Amino acid sequence: MTTSRRLVSGTTLFLLILMGGRLLTAQEAPADSAQTDGVTRGPVTVEKPDPLKRPLSDKEKRDQQKALKAELKGVYKKWVDEDVRWIITDQELQAFKSLSNDEERDQFIENFWLRRNPNPDSPENEFREEHYARIAYANDHFAAGKPGWRTDRGHIYIAYGKPDSTDSHPSGGSYERPIEEGGGNTSTFPFEIWHYRYLEGIGDNIDIEFVDTCMCGDYHMTIDRSEKDALKHTPGAGQTLYEQSGQSKQADRFSGGGLEQLGAGPLSSQNQSKQFDRLDRFAKLMAPPEIKFKDLESFMTTSKILTGPPFLFDVRTDYVKVTNDTILVPVTLQIKNGDITFTNKDGVAMGTVNILGRVSNLNHKAIQTFEDTVSVQVPSELLARKRADQSVYWKSLPLRPGLYKIDIVIKDVNNPDHIGRWQRSLNVPAYDDDRLASSSLILASSMERVPSKDIGAGNFIIGDTHITPRVPTGIGVPVTFHRAQNLNFWMQVYNLGIDEKSKQNGATIEYQILDVATNKAILETQELTSKTNPNADQVTIEKSLPLASLQPGKYQVNIKVNDGITKQQIAESAPFIVD
């Protein structure tokens, strides 16, 4: 007995480790095992691996996946294959197919709709109701030998809703090509062009073309605008302008291997340069909409308490008229680099901020949502100097006149507890045709003309001007300029009167820089709109003034417009500080 106790504390402890902690009984020990000091030692036996824990072969993995798919029957299979086919992401689909029982699937479906509910506090899920209403509409209007939800038009309608306008040619026939398609007259198959003013994550002014080449009612989405041309393969018929003038041949349309077979024309090079843009847009339209920053959405839709240090940032909103029904609302975020957490790798310091924004109407329905990632990269040795600077993010939102609420949440990616939230109301103005009006008066850090190819598109671009607005650090707080900088200001004036005889406007624009401390004008000047843009009812004011001659202090830009035709006046002002 004494020997046995010594064994457990010595040699057998080593054997226990080798055999996974399992002691051999006397019956298991071999009869001819050697004995030392009265202790029997036999050969080590290795246990067989658990067949349930061994790695699966490729064939077994494929069989397992087939078994999982086979389990999706009845309502669950219909839900995946039909109900949410065009909106479920690849990650969600993979997760759903990996569930093992109906209870888990029911919970997944409930959370799927909750993640998309624009108003989580409402007992009804507006997104789900709208989604199934779109499916019903698609089945009623787009069926073509198959259910409407399976067609390309049904797909786009279910994913993005009703287009803002539709150009429909249900019988095809004679068609005068626009110049960007080569010009000239031809005959077409039935086709439709759906126009969306804005699609989140895709862009502004989206045109989607559908063509019924089989003449059976099954319109398919196409990248090639020449696909609707019924005479494309008929020699000598439906020629473009260049083909009519002998500058190109009809056979040239099928050479070159481009996306579109429009043939040579005045805008051929421009069409060719946009092929990748068309491919990218097509891919985005066919993909389900992504839900990128759901962790930030919880801070937006509920009164969730921020547990980490507050991530402070400033926001500026402006208003610019596009049409009477569409107002451009540039939203500018300003974040101090010193508040961003940077990581160093290979001599480069990088900070990353996720931004999620949502515009809602008075019924708490989400009108627009934007999400983006802003990265700040700087050589590590310059990081200390860069921390004193600020980073600016810009998002342009087309909205109808009315009252809205805007929520913005940002997260410091390298410090997940560092969350910031901003919430305000937006009163988007209406610009009546008979009333003199103006856009916001924007004081900008920089202002410059952009190339013609960038007009109206891109960050910080309004019309043909690149503008970086200065963002105040609080409501009513003036923006600050240094004496070595220029004061840039921008504003548009709308609905100027036009004289019936001369067909010209007749307004006077007065500019003033006021010293707030002394209430004296430092600079006063004026100009006539009839000298700058005489035949337009809209003018753009763009001025850049050096500040070197001004002493440090508080100032104000005043702009007054007197319309001599309509006898109306408007005035705008903006304070600023020179340090």
C-alpha cells in the first residue's frame, strides 16, 4: 500500500498525463509486464479518437450542407427563395441556412425585420408591410410567363420601390436616338426606362433600362442601350448620324468588344470612359442593400446610454435649390483629429471613423440613410502635428421641402466605446416661383472651379464649384479664419424678375464686411446682375477676399439683393472671426 501511494505521486503521474488521465486497472495490465520495486508497468495504450470530433472530409462537408438545405422546407424555403430573395444579404442567407431548428429560424426572421424597421418603437413594421406590398404589385403588373417578383422589373421594384418617373414604350416602333446613343432614327423592341432621383448607396439620377427582345412581356434589365434597337443587325437600316454621313460603318458597332454596341458618334469616347461606371452601377443594383453599421443604429433608434468617453463633432447644414420640388441639403461634419484614435503600422498612423446618418419625417419614417467610413492617414512622425488639424466629411442629400429630423452617429473604430451622437431638426425651405429667395450663405475654407466632367457630382461640389464649408463649433458660434487665409463666401439668388421688353434682369447686389466691435463697414461694394448674368432668373455669388488687412476680431458678411423688376428685397448675413 505504501508503494502504491508513492507510485501515484511519481512514475504513474507521468503515465496519467500520457494516457489522458486514465489509470489502468489490474486486469488491463499485461501478464508479462516488467516489475520494478513491486510495481507493474505495461505498454501505453492509445485511445481511438472520437468519431464525432474528428475533422470532416470534403465529401462529408458537402453532404452536411445538402442536408441543411434539405431542411429548408415549406414556409422557410418560400421565405428565403421568394419573400426576401432580393433584399437578404449573403451573410444573412448563410447564417439562416446554418440554423438547425424552426425555433431558431423564427427568431432569425423576427430579427431580420427588426433590423430594417425604420421605427422600432412602432408596433407595426413599416418596412415589412411596404416590402410585401411591393411583391404584390410586382406580381400584378410584371408577370410574364413567371411570377412578377422573379422578373428584372419586379426585382428592382421590390428592392427600390416605385421609380420617380418612367419612360415607357410598350409597342416599341420608331425611335429617335439621343445624341449620346449616336443619333439617327431606328425601330425598337418594347422598352422602358425607370428614373430614380436618388438611390441610397448607388447615387443620384439613376436610369435603369429594361428591354423586351422576345416580344413576350418579359422585360430584362440591360447595360447595353443598343439592345433595344430592333434594326441593329439589319444592314443599312436604322443608321446612326455617323453611319449616314459615311464616318463609320454599321459593322463597326460589333467590333472593339465594348459593353455597348452603339457605334461611333460624337460622344463615343465619353461613353467608353463610363463603361466601368455602368458595370459598377449594375452590380450595385443587382446586389441586396447592405446594412453596414447596425451597431451604430442602436444609438440612433433608442435612448441607449453612451458608456465610453463622448466623441464630439460639429455639423453644418445648408440649403440649395435644384428644382421647386427638390432641395439639395449639404451636410458637413467636422471632427478633431485629436479625438480620433490612431494605430501605427509600417510607419503610417491611421485613424478610422464610421458614420451613420438618417433623415426621418414627422411620422418617424426614414426618408434617407447614409453610411460611410472616413480614414485619416499620416506618416507616424507627423502625427503630433496632424492632431491639431480637423477632418471634414460631406454628404449631399436631395430632399423635398418640409420638416425633418436628422440623426448622426459616429464611432471611433480603433476605440469601439468612443461613440458620438448628434440630432437636430431640418426645416427644408420651399422656393416659390414668384418670391425672391436665396440659398444658404456659405463661408468656405476653399472654393475653386471644377473640370467640366465633375460638374454636379462628387464630394463638396455644388454645380461647377468645389466648396469646403467652415463648420461652427456650436449654434450661433462664428467660424474662424486666420489672417493669412482668404474669406470665401458662396450664395445663390433665385427668382429674379425678367423685364418683358429687354428680357433681362435688373437686380443690385450689395456686399458689406462689418466690424462687429465698432459697427462700422470695413468694405462696401455692389454689382448689377445685368452686367454679370443678364438673361437669367438665377445668379451665383462667389467671392474670395484676402484677410491680411483685417485686425483680429469679430466681423460679419452682409449681402443684400434689391430686385428692380419685382421690387423685392432679401438679405443674408454670416458672422466670422479673424485671429
